[in-house]
Amino acid sequence: MPTQTRRERAREERRTLILRAARDLAESEGWDAVTTRRLAEAVDYSQPVLYGHFKNMDAIADAVALEGIAELTEVFRAARSSATDDTAGLRALAQAYLEYADQHPAVYEAMFVRRTDLQFGRSETPASLTDAFNEIRAVVEPFATDDPESLTEVFWSALHGIATLTHGRRLRSTHHQARLETLVSRFIGNK
């Protein structure tokens, strides 16, 4: 039995190493640079070993996305817990979202831009995705007059748009704070 435990531990360590290498490579060179050949070289394992852990490159990106979503959920919780009132909570979560997207662009891309097999808003949705959505919903709900779920989707969409357009250098870099304040003030006005 101890051998099996060692094997399981070694397998999990290889999986973690593969994901870390994929994430590092994507952050430094973009997702197009993340290939099984490059990953195999980076982790010093053969390509069949990679396929023993992940079906394909999309599965690797999805696993990176799930890790990122779990991290982002913790960032959301910390932002919410530091807030003194509902408005501060909304602002803190929005700021945390945009900072995470800026600091981890490849992970953000895996989470919310790349094509994915991850299911959002369905019964099959992984718990980590639901947890992240519920953190956003918690700061939006005090401002919802009806249908907090749709309002949460609209708020998330606005944050995603700002993050994506900022990353693509489509927005004025000098107006980041003004955009954030405009978004928050529009949602506060719904109360």
C-alpha cells in the first residue's frame, strides 16, 4: 500500500509540474507557445507522459483555468472581507478582479477568453466556478432590485470587458480608476 501512495504522490507532483510549466510558458510567451513538445522539454518528461495526465492541450489550459479560478475566488474573498460596507465591497472586488487579470494575463485568458470545455451556469459547472460566481454575486446582490443573478452576469461582463480591452491596449491607460468608479457608481445607482 505505501508504494501506491508514493505512486499517487509522484503522479500528482508530475501533474503539478506540468501545469506550472504550462502556466509559466503561457505567461512569458503566450498560449500559442504552449505545445506538448515545449512542455515535455520544460518538465523533462516524454510527450506520452503528458498525455497520461491530460487528454490534450485544451485539457491543460482548462486545468490552468480551474487553478486560476480557485486563486481568483480567494482574491475575491479577501477583497470582500476588507470592505467596510456594500459599496466598498463592490469596489474592492472590481479592483481585485482587474488587478488579477492584469497580473496574470495568460491565466486570465485560459479562464475567460480561450475556448474551453468547462461548463458555466449549468448543473455540470465545477464547484470552483460556482464559488467564484457566488463571490461576485455577494457584492452585487445588495444593489439588485430584482434578478441578482442577471445583474451579477452584467457586472462580471463589464469587468471582463474592461480587463480584455485593457490587456489589448484598447483603452486609455490613464483612465483606469475613472472607469472603475463609473462602473461602481452605475451599480450603486440601482439600489
